[in-house]
Amino acid sequence: MRKLVIAPLLLPLGLLGQLGESRLGFTHADSLRGSIGPYRAWWNVVAYDVRVRPDFETRSIIGATQIAFDALTAGQRMQIDLQQPLVVDSVLSDVATFKDGAIAVSYAAIPFEHDGDVVWVDLPQAMKAGEATTITVYYHGIPRAAKSPPWDGGWIWRKDAQGNPWMSVACQGLGASVWYPCKDHQSDEPENGANLRITVPDSLQAIGNGRLRGTVKNADGTTTWNWQVKSPINTYNLVPYIGKYAHWSETYAGVDGTLDCDYWVLAANESRAREQFKQVPAMLRCFESWFGPYPFYADGYKLVEAPHLGMEHQSAVAYGNGFQNGYRGMDLSGTGHGLQWDYIIIHESGHEWFGNSITTADIADMWVHEGFTDYSEAIFTECQQGKQAAEEYVIGLRKNIRNDRPIIGPYGVNEEGSGDMYYKGANLIHMIRHIIGDSTFKAMLLEMNRRYHHRVVTSAEIEDFMIGFNERTKRLLSKSIFDQYLRTTKLPVLEWGLAKGELWCRWQNGIDGFSMPVAFTDVGGSIGPVRVGTDWTRAASGLKGSRAIAIDRNWYIVDKPMMKARLKKALRGRSADE
């Protein structure tokens, strides 16, 4: 997740993301990383088994990743991603032989070659569509070290306040291939999940995603911790946490049964964490009510203290907010409502629904993750403090919108769009809620999470779903709304005014054919939403006397009221045109 902050002189311009600002040009390497080329397209990841052993003193790792996959079409050459300066030592492939009526599996070394951050692997023979096998990639080296995690990511080497090693990884945007070999693209999640086996000194604990399946004490004074994720998981979400941890657990009676909740924090912080993490059950109740069941009952819910601010690591959410409410003690909305809850607990847990369960194929469409998750902050504010507070919160976020570039980025080159995907995305969703109404909106969120549970999607798919959800949304929402707010930086301007007791309005500064309903507030009530296009529309009539009319504050638009004389002139022009 990536975020703009209120005080750029004090904090980085990006929150929880690694990609930085838009680039002017892209290379062949960008295309290899960001697109599904011919040597990625023919095979599908079924499962990962990642083994890693870090050495804190040398800042190095050794590891092996087994990739189970099947062939969608015929193919032989594979693109495996592993970022420099990590080095592949060998690649082994399963070889099945038949002897005495039985199948025997052996492993054979196969050729490979490094090409920057890509490793080309040539299987012993071409696979046919429907066939399945595994390869194992052995590697070692000094991985890229995170300079300012999670914004400038990589492997994190730190010590806690007591001098114990504290290690983890932050790699959203940068990519999981910064520390293990994989198909590093959001479109291919392993449908059978992943194992993560972490070998560390006996004095430390190693935490991973999913459930702990066991530990093995080794003869050299180390222990291997084996964690298993049963659900599909994005490659950047699979991470180790290594440190001197304390652990406790509880169960939550959720809509899909009993949910196991586990908490791992540095031992010295346990008492503070136990108090702060009491927010989790309230968060789960709120989000399950609005979004549907927590998506990963099979793997449980975890909060893990991390040596960085936080990240939405699936079933092992990274927490580093200092056991305080707000975002590092600040309210990003400036309203005070965000100081009533812990930003990292609420926001990063919201990603379990939007980002981890529903995942976009290309990071250019990341607004689906971040816009909905940012709006989950307003949803939790509503659950906790009421609807008015929630409206004030999301409206307060607008001051952080830059409108610097489109929210949707260029496709196929591993490039996000504008950081406005957070605040502007949330305000777009908030506005759609007020266009279609609360009950329809809530039903839409529930159906969205049911329909796209553990699915990879595109922005266009989500837009079409929202427009076509029911007869009401078909009538009120148009593709032009999404194109205006996601694919341009222009805000629509509403010209409006009163003439002879009638309220007239039209959109300016919109894309061709722009149409969006809008609501007005009036003394003692409201007007609309009224469907408005680029031609003058009569929104209401019979408005006699002095009226305190204003555009509903829940619309993120430019307000351009017109004096009566100018409006009459504009309307005369309309009559002349007709």
C-alpha cells in the first residue's frame, strides 16, 4: 500500500509502497517485469515452497524455492525472476521414470542463464498443455537491503532496543524476487498456497504467513520454522519476520465460524500490544458486516510487529505503528476522527478483503486495492463514531489529493498510477455510495467480495460490476464517471444557479459524454441525486424565495455557482440552440 502524507517535510511522500514517481520512459527490463510475456504465459504457478536461511552478520541469505506449476499451453523455456545481486546456483527439475510398474521421481540439473533480474530456465523437454511438474531453484547472495522500509524496500536488517537481531522483508512494488525466485507478477497467485520454511538461531523466533506446521531443531544451533498458507497468495505478501518475539492468541466468533487470531510482538512490547490490539475484534465485526466474511479463515488472522511501519501481508499483517492511534499519532484527515483508532490495524487489515482476496492483475490498477481499503477507514469510523463522522473523515482526506497524474498507470511495465489512488479513490467510492444510496452500496460491497473472493481482476472488470450491479446502478452510474476520475486529472465543474424558482445545472471540464448524478442540500432537506450531463438540466422547480442551496458536500467536484443574470443568459442560449 502506498500513501501520501500531510507533512511532506517530516515524512516520505509515499506511504507503504516502493515504486516512486512516474517515469518518462520504460525499458525492455520493465516489460519483462511488468507483462505476461511468452515465457511466463504458458505456465501457471500451483504452489511455492520457499526455504531461506539469513545470516545477520554477513547480511546474506541462502535459500531454495520449489515451484509447482502446470502447463496452460505447450512450452519449455521459463522466465524466473530473481533480482540482483542474488545468484542462482543450480536449478533442478523433476524427472519421472517408470520401473517395475511404479513411478520413481529423481531430480536432474537443467540449464539456466542470468539476464539482469531474470533467470531463463530451459526444461529438459517441452511440456504439453495439462502436464504438471516442479522445479527447484537454489540461490544465495546479499539481497538488496531496504534503505527506508517500507517505501524503499528490500531485506531489513535491524536490532531491537535490547540488541537482538530483528529481520523482515518489505517488497510491495519492488517485488518478491528481491529475496526469492518466483513468477513475480500479481496475475499469477499459487492456487494451492505456499510453504515458508525459515531457519534461524535457536534464540530467535521466525514468523510467516498462515499457520505454523512445526519446528525442527537442527544440529548447528538453529531451528527451522515451517509455515503454510492454504489460500492463494500474492508473491509480495509472503514474508518472514525474525526476532525475539512474544506470542498470544485468541478466537473470534465470526460469520464463517471460529477465526484464530494470533499476535506476535517483540517481547519487551507485549503489555502495550495486548492493550492496543484489543481493536482487532471490533475491526473484524465491522468489516465482516460491510464486506462479508474474513477471506482467510483457513489461514487465520495475525498481527506481527515489524521493523517498519506496516504492510498488508496476507494472514500475517505487518504492524509498526508504535502502539498508538492514528497514523504515527497523526490524523490524515485532519478531523480528529482518525485518532480514535490505530491506522495500521484498520487500513492494513482492510487489505485482506481488497488487495489480498481481490487482487488486480496489473499494479496499474492498484486503485482497486487502495481506494477501497482507504474507504474502509471511513467504514470503520462509521461503525465506531457514526455516519457523520465517517463523512467528515473521508472529506477531510481531500486536502491530500494532488491530481498530478491519472490514478490508473501504464499497463505492462510494473508501474503504478498516481498516489491519489488512496484519497481520490476513496472519495470516488464515497461519491458513488451517495449516488446509489446506502443500502445498494452495502449490498454491492458484499456481492463484490462474494463474487471476486480469491480472484484476480482488472479495474475494468470492477467498474463494469459496479455499473451493472442492479437496475439502480445501471441507471445512475456510467463508464464516464470512472474514466473521468481514474483516467484523467480533471475534476468535473458543476455550473448551477436559480432562475424563476428553478434550479439549473450542467457539467463542464468533463470528458466527452460525461454524465453523473449530483445532489444539492436545501433548507430542511435535499434535492436529488439528479442526473446531469453537459447540457443544462432542470434539477428542481417551485423554489420560491431565498434558498440556502448548496452542492452536497459528499460530491468531490468543483462548485461553480452562477449569478442569476448570467444563468438567464446561458439558458437563453440553450433555447436558441434548441
